[in-house]
Amino acid sequence: MKTLETCLNMFKTSGYTVRFKATDQGLKSLVTKNLYNPNEVKIVNFIKIDDTYDPFDIKTLYAIETYNGEKGLLQDSYGQDTDANVGIFVYKALSINKNSNNNPLSIL
């Protein structure tokens, strides 16, 4: 079973070093402070992480690439800790990716 730390390190070695935060205005880079719309990013991978000690502590990491070359991660939790902004942004970005005939996802 993969831990959050293991997954973060795996993505980091693949160049996904930026942390992103979903806001009601879009996806914000916590490094450059750039703000992206769903049509300016591609979700290229995602992984679900289950905590073996707490079955309610489930997280999803999304590997994201932006139109101008930023590569990073967006994290979300399940249950009452979920972030509605993440869900809305991911849904919009995946819908755009799907309609563009680019299938960006590969699951680890």
C-alpha cells in the first residue's frame, strides 16, 4: 500500500514539484501564485491513497500540468474533509480534457 509521503516523493521525482490549491476563482499555484482556469490545465494522473490506520482518511492526489509548464499536485480528501472547490475544478478540467480527445489519465 502506498503512503501519502511515498506518492508525493514519486511525483516529485517525476517533476511534479508545485503545490496547487483549488479556489472559487480557479487553480492557484502556491509557488508562482498564478491562477489557472480548467481549460489551462491537464490532469495527467491521479492516485487514491488509503490510510491503513484510519479507514476514513482517504486522499486523492492529482498530477497536473499547466499550459505554461508548471507541473504539480492538487490534493483532496474524502468525506466531510473534502474540498468542494477541488471537486468542481477537477470535474471541469476532466470534462474539457475528455472533449478535446486527449485522454490524459493513467492510473498508478
